[in-house]
Amino acid sequence: MARLTDPARYARRKAANAVFVTLTSLATLVAVLALVAILSSLLVNGLGGINLAAFTTDTPGGGEPLGTGGLRNAMVGSLLMCGVGMALAVVIGILVGTYLAEYGEGNRLASAIRFLNDVLLSAPSILIGLFAYELFVVPFHGGSALAGAAALAILSTPVVTRTTEDILRLQSNQLREAGMALGAGKGLVIRAIIWRASRTGLVTGALLGFARMSGETAPLIFTNAGNQFFAAKLTGLTASLPVSIYNFALSADENWRRLAWVAALVISVAVLSANIIGRALARGSKQS
Amino acid sequence: MAQSLTAMADTIAPRRVVRGDALFHGLCFSAAVLLMATLAGLLVALVIGGWPALAHFGPGFFTSSVWNPVTDEYGAAGPIVGTLVTALLAMLVALPLAVGIAVFLVEFCPAALAHWVGIAVELLAGIPSIVYGMWGLFVLAPWFAEHVQMPLMLAATPGGWIEWLTQGVPNGTNIFTASLVLAIMVLPFIATVFRELLLSVPGHVREAAYGMGCTSFEVVRAIMLPYVRRSAIGAVMLGLGRALGETMAVTFIIGNSHAFPKGLFDSGSTIASTIANEFAEANGTLHISALVALGLVLFVITFSVLAVARMLLAREKF
């Protein structure tokens, strides 16, 4: 009892606690400062290059004067690949997520797939790139936007699957039973009732999938290594924002380096807004 | 009776609907199998692609640190060690920070502020790898070289351990800065999981501890952290898995040399950065095969780490 009321000991415990509180707030400060540092250097170096030319002219050749050229072909290529990749990832991801949530109860195979999906979720993107290279580039003797899109699809399908499963599990069983009581089969209940009720969540999954794929570079440098000129063909090479950053940032050409910052800013804004909107939607639908 | 039941079932669920159901079930099932086949295919592709190099160099592939495309000799020890060292260093930096952030958000932070800090941490997780790479190369590395590396090198006594630790080209692109950037990248993932874990500690357990007169520090250290121990290890492994396979940021900053790094501030390479750097320009079959074999090594390492992580986290929702 004496130990508990010992004022010196109490002071020591209080001091240790104060140190602890300070350290945890400092840790938080470090993370926030890191974010501020990265975002501000993006704005400082990239904002100056955001003008009409950045969206209407193509990537310049080396040695052009500072301020020439833009990223039109890279943006179009990125949109093209992300569009096709998203379409694939959303269709397959929603189907797999539906299988896991609706048909996978107490099913060994479903547990295995769920586990593998979770592992794929954090798998190194460079390995997905190697795989897509072996699968889609080697047989056709060259990369293409389609190969890039396939790599991106493999990368973000697990994200869509995971979100879909989580969101479908949130729907109450009464909803399913009500549908069945109307005489609808299980498949019809899922498609007409459960999917419809989970619409916002499915959109969230798609947005998070988009956020995961749109900034990815590693899988693209093997599958769709870039194109200096404008191209919007799925079967040919196209430019893309991440690969342009990769090629330009490491060059000695000042104009290229400028464009790399602009591209980095554009892509960060796209990814971060997809993330924010997706998570805001998810939060809203969980509350209501 | 049996017949009339069947008739009833038919009016309730006409055969068309039942067939449609089976079709839809089959569709979902095939998509799930396709996903599984993708992972299997990934492994098969890596084994087939990497086999020539593995067969050619044998166990020496893992122990030799000679990586020379000109003489067609490939030993993976340098990149493998680089991968492990950077990932572990990154975890060493990120783990205390992540625990700190999670504890701060759960225990001390006012709710209004916690919301915004939570968003900031999520944003940190959303920034693309290549943007981290650019920031590391153009902002962090020069700053580090000028304000940390050079002063340390000048202050080091010749022959001392500081000199040994800080040797290397003073340009800021080295193992240490790569690990720092990696730490920032995995930080939000670990912090988010830790936060959820701490929130999962039942309120009455915490309150009982506070009721006994514990300080916040004692509650966190003696009650909350032990309560989430198992899952916490899973969260750490999850972060480690990400750090091991991170590619673009590391490729920008690590300096890309294949020899064993001599010190903390020496340039090095990781498996992922080596593949990213050389794959597009690799011509010889043995060179390509050696790179794919590196990929196989990375696959085995990351997938075992991630698998253990997922088992420990056992279906918590992250």
C-alpha cells in the first residue's frame, strides 16, 4: 500500500506517461509532415506546368526548350489502359466477391480463394508485371496497351473482390429471404436485390481498384513500355503517365524532368481523389 | 403428395429461373477459379522462366554476389540481401511510428482532429510508388546528403565504426534513404491496422485498468498491446510484405549497384529494383532467366510473409 501512495513513484509514473503522450503525438506529427512535404513538393514543382498545353500537346522529344510539349498522349494512354483494366477488374472482382459472400459459406474452396485473394492484395506489382509479360507480351512478340491493361486488371481485381465481399456481407439476410419469398431464385435475388442495395459499396470497390491501378508503374514498363507519339490503339504501344514519369524523371533533360513533375501531380490528384471519394462513399453507406 | 409439391415448386420457381440460377452460380464460381488460376499461373510462369538460370548456376545463384550481364554471370546474393536489409530497416523505423500514431489516434486525440489525421494517413497510403520515388530522389536524397551524410562523414574518425557505416558516394541515394522512403510508404498500412486492432479492445477491459489507477501509458503497454499481440504481429508482417516487394520508389533511390552494400550509406539494389532496371533491356536468355528467377525468389519470400500475416490476422477486416 505504501508503494501505491508513494508520491515519488506517482510522479515517476506521471512523467513516464507524459513522455509517452509526447512521443505518440510526435509520431503522428512525423506522418503528417511527411504527407505535407510530399504534397508541397508536388505542388511546387508540378503546378507551374498545369496549363492548356499540358493537356493538348504530346510528350516532346529530348532537348526541346523548357516549357514545350505536354502529356496528352500519356493521359490518353493511361485512361485507355485504366478503362479496359477497370472493366475487367470490376466484372471479375464483383463476380468473385459475390461467390465468396453468397455461395462461399462453409466452403473449403471459398476459404482458399479468400486467402489467396488477400495475399494477392498485397503482392508485389513487379511480379504481376513479369507474369503479364510472360502471358501477354512473349506470345505476341511485343507489348501493347492491352497487355498493360491486363496487368493492371490482375493487380486491382483483389481490391474489388475484397470490397465486394465485405459490402455484400453487410446486407441483412431478411432482404435475401424477402426476395426468395417472392419466388425469386438465389441468383435473381443477388442480382436484383443484393447488388442493387449494395450499389454504393460496389462503386467504392471500383474506385479503390482504380486508385490501386492508376499510379502503378512497375507492371507497365514490361508490358506497355511507352510511345512518344499519340496512339489510342489497344493492340499497339501507348504512352502512359507512370511510364512517362519513369522515363523523364531519370533523364538529364530539364524539360522532361519538368513534365515528370506535372505528370506526378496529375496522377496523384487522380489517385487521391478516387481514394477519398471511395472511402467517403463507403463511410456514408455504412452509417445509413 | 410428392407430385403436388413438385408442381408447387414449379409454379414458384419455374425451370427457367432455376437454370438461370445455376448459370449465375457457375459464372461466379468460374470467376473465382480464374482468380485462383492466376496465382497458380504466376508461380508456374516464374518457375518456368527462371528454371534455366537456376539450373545453370545451381545453389551458387543464391550465394554469389557477382552480377555481370557482360560475362553472363548472375549471382543474386546482393539483391537478396539488399531486399531483406531495406525492408527490415524500413520496419524498424515504421513500427514505432505506426504504434505511436495508432495509440495517439485511439487514446489521446480529440475526435475532430482524429478524423483529419486519419484522412492524412489514408492519403499517405494512396500516393503512388513512383511519386514517392521522385520525392525521394529530388527532395529527400539531396537534403539527406547535405545535412546528414556529409556532416557524418566529415565527423567520422578514420577507421572507426562511423566511417565504416557511412562510406559511400555522398549523393543521398543509398540503402538508408531507400529504407526511409519505404518506411513512410508502409507506415500508413501498419498504422491503420494497428488503429483498428486497438479499437477492438473491449471498453470494459480498458476501463477496468483505468479504474485501478493506471496511467494511459500503463493501460496501453500492459493491457491493450498484449491484448492485440497476435494480430499485431500479423500487421507487422503485412507491412513487411509490402516493403519487400516495393519497386519503383526503391529503384529511384537505392543507387542500383549489385555488389554487397559495404555500409548503411552505400548504394545497393533490391530484387524488385534489379528486375525493374534490367528487364526491359535484357537480351541474353540467361540474363532474362536470371531476372525471372529473382522474381521467383521474391515471390517465395513475400508470399510466405504475407501468408503468415493473413493467418495471424485471421479474417479481421483490413
